[in-house]
Amino acid sequence: MYQSPTSALKADARIRCLFLMGSWVGGGAERVTAKLMERVDTSRFDLRLGLLRASGHYLDSIDPARVIVAPQSEEHFRFEGENRALFKPATLTKAAFHGPAAFRHIIEQVQPDVVMSFFKGTALLTWLAMRGLSSRPRWIIREGNNVLAVADRESPNALIKSLSLRLTRHVYRKADAILTNSSDMACGLVGDLRLGATQVRMINNPIDLEAIAAAVAQPVDGLPERPFIVNVGRLAYQKGQDTLLSAYASSGLWRTHDLVLLGEGPCLGELQALASTLGVASHVRFTGFVANPYAWMARADLMVQPSRWEGFPTALAEGLACGVPVVHADCSYGPRDIVEPGISGEIVPVDDAATLARVMARMIADPAHRARLIAAGKARVQRFAVDAMVAHYETLFAEFGAERAAARLGLGRSEWPISAGLLREGNLPA
């Protein structure tokens, strides 16, 4: 893994950015990070990734020379499952003791100008890690999920939830900026955590349209023999696959269409049992992790995402890029940033299996409507093209890191040798 010679660091005029995550297990945040590390201009920015544990399907998409893993990661940070299990005393104690020290070690090794931590658990450890640093880097918390919903789900009781939110509010106020990935989440965080409006920024997740088009064209083994409906995401309570199974069973679509769930997660056993109870198990396929979900999405008649909460549902935008008609629950947050209801996709109430069943059946019965949604969706998703979103990230990193990078070289910010063009007027994230 990456070792950072002090002499090389001192000579490097690029803005040094360090991303901090617990692990590489998940989906949206990991794909965004991988895309940034691939596409950000390396002549102006040096991006590194710090992990408490090196695990996850997307690690092979990152240059290992740019990844730093905490010492004794398998011993101290081995955790899989729902977040509420983190509140076990032994897990909390281990994380509180070893996590900040591990992140501090990584920060001191990389000596970044900007640190970006992902999600609130990592934000807490980062805050603890940076306390007392003689020269603290600028700090951006990237929040990609519904903080209130997550606290409600993961907390074992009301007291723990209250304490968790109070601590989250305190920590988030200490950051230089909070970056969200949907407009309604930005507004929600200002209200829910009582943050200053100028502290909160928003950049939608980047969608690599060219890469998706290439992936769609790849052959697929093991497709169902019948037409099928697809769901993409972690098999977890948040994603609402139980609502989808109920809607699928009651809609009668199992007579003509299979249901394919792409993903893995802690609710696999429960969902398999539910499919059996509903009498549709023989028509439901749980594929586990699929390296190329886009080829499956493009070949489906319908994509259904009944999430209970989100930040920015990246899979929904990717569905538009794949040319599949989409249905998403009207959850907080993000789906209305991506689709216009009835024009580029359909939106249904959260946890409403009856309405979802009716909408699914109506869409399958109306190929012309599906075709109109596909055409509008392909036009709509252009606004999330990867180059535009990466440019917003570059501007954000320059805004917070340029002064510190210049100071490392003993220069004023205006004298910094690679500053030209980084702070383009009108390109600052809102």
C-alpha cells in the first residue's frame, strides 16, 4: 500500500485530497470515489483513499498505490451487517479506541490539504482523529444518506437516537463544509441538524454515460428465459425489497415476468423466506453481486426501486442511462432530482405495495408509455454526466485546498503555480 515520502510531498504543488472511509463495502459512495480518483485532473490534484479495512467489490477499480489501509485492519475493524449492530458495547469501544488513531496515522502520513470523510460514523472518527493536530487540513463531510432515517433505523432506543443526533449535529458543525448529493437533502440537513446554509453544498453523483453504454453492450450469461423486472441495490431494509416482493405477488406479473434482484446484503434470508411465503419464489432470482448490472438493467422490461430513504439513488440515474423505464418510491431524498414523475419515470408512495403493484402492472401493459419514459429518461440523465460533476468536485477541492497548498510552497494563494482555471466563475457548487 501507499507509502508517502516526505521529500516528495514537500515538492508536490498539487492539492492533496484524502478520502476517508470505513471500508469499501457498499455501492454509491464507493463508485463516486472510484470515478473521482479516475477522472480528476492529476496534474492539479493528488487523490488518496484511506480505509480502516480493505474489503469490498470495487477495490480493484482503484490503483493500490493510492490506497492506505489502517494497521491491523482485519483485527480491529472487521464488521459486516446492519449498522445497528455497531451499538453493541464491544463494537463501540473498539471503534472509539482504534478508529481515530488509525485515521490520524493515515492523515499524518498523507499530509493532505483537504480531507473528505464519507457518512456520519466516519465523520465522528475523523473529528476525533484531527483534534489537537498542529495544522489541521480543511475538512469536508460528504453525507450521502438521510441522517434522520439512518439514526432511527440503527439506534436501539429513543435515548440512543437522541444522543446520536446530538453528537452528529455537534460534529457536522465542526467541519468546514457539508457536501450532499441531492438538493432536498441539502435543505433537510440545514433544518434537521440546524446547520448554516452557507456550510452546506450539493453536487449530484456523477454518471459515466460512456462506460454504461459500453457495459450495456456486453453479453450476459444466465438471463431469465422470460421477460423480467429488475431491482438493483443492497438487500437491506432501507432498499424496500420486501415491498417490491409484495407488490410483485399481488400484481399478478409473476405470470408473465420474472423478478431479478441484483445485489447482496443482510436481508437475503428474510427476502427469500418472504418470496416463498408469497408463493412467488420460483419466479424470483437473487443473483448476489453482479459485476456488470447495467447489461441486466438494459434488458429488463422495468426497473423498480422502492427505497424507504436515500441520498441520491445512483442506481435510478443509471437505469435512465441504460434505457429501462423506472419506478422509484417517493423517499427522502433524491428521486425527484433524477426523474420528473410521469415524464422520465414514475414515483410512488413509500411502503405502499398496493399502489406499486398497480403502477407496475399498468406500465408493463403499456409499451408505448414505457418507450416515452425511456426517451425522456435518456435526455434527463445527461445533466449528471461525469465530466460536469467531476469539474464541480475539482472546484470544491480548489476552494478549500488552494490556500493550504500554496502555504506549503511558501507562496501566497495568487502565486500558486497551478491555480489558473480552478476557481471558474459559476462553477462553485451551490
